[in-house]
Amino acid sequence: MSDSQGVWMTQQAKDRLLAELEELSEPVGGSGTEDLSEQQSRQARIHQIHDLLAVAVVGEDPPDDGVAEPGMVLTIRYEDGDTETFLLGVRDDDQSGMEVYSPQSPLGKALTGARPGEQRSYQVPSGASVTVTLLDAVPYGRHQTQNPA
């Protein structure tokens, strides 16, 4: 990871990655059941997790300044009027049902640095351009306090 500021993630995401790392580090059952390609994939994932954990910023809320950045829960409005609320951070299976978008995703890249009221556009895989308006950005911890599961 080349992000000198680190990668924001919840404690749950870190715990999940540590469990996955432990599982990947265990010897493969049976002799010779894993081919070279599978071994290389396993090693690549182990290195990816190590790199991610080395720069992880776990659960520290960013400043409550309304600026969209990793660790913030963002509420956006699409051009058709639909709204969506999600966490900008490392994807995790256990976010109390909250969608998570990576800061490296097209939407995450477009919104990073935005302030409420700003419109940003990003390109979807089909090549179409989508415009969204940032309505709100609050730190994950504050959002959790205000919206308990």
C-alpha cells in the first residue's frame, strides 16, 4: 500500500482479516492437494493482508469536519433523487447491515475531499458517468452512537 496516511478500518474488519490470515497460514489438509497456482494465490493474499494491516488505522474517527474521507459515513443523493448512506472504508462483512465502499472505488475516489452540497461525478464500468451530491459526512463512531443497531 502506498497510502502514507494509512487505511481506515473498523475493529471488526481488522479481526476478520486476522482470522483470514490465520486460516491462510494453516497447513493445507492432505498431501499435495494444492497446486502451484493455488499456493501462489494463497501467498499473494497473505502478503496483501500483511500490507493492509501494516498501514491500518483501526477505529480512529477522522475529524468531524464534514469532509468525506475514509472512516466517515456518507449520505449521498443520486440524480434520480435516490439517497444512499454508506461507510467509506475497508469492506467488511459485519457493519450492522451498512454498505461499505472502498476509497479506491470509483465512487470513493470521486467523493474523497467533498463537502456537503458538493456534486461529484464518477464513471461506472459501462462507461456512463454518474453524478452524486454529498448530503452528509459524519465519523463512523458518531454515526454508530446516533444510530445504534
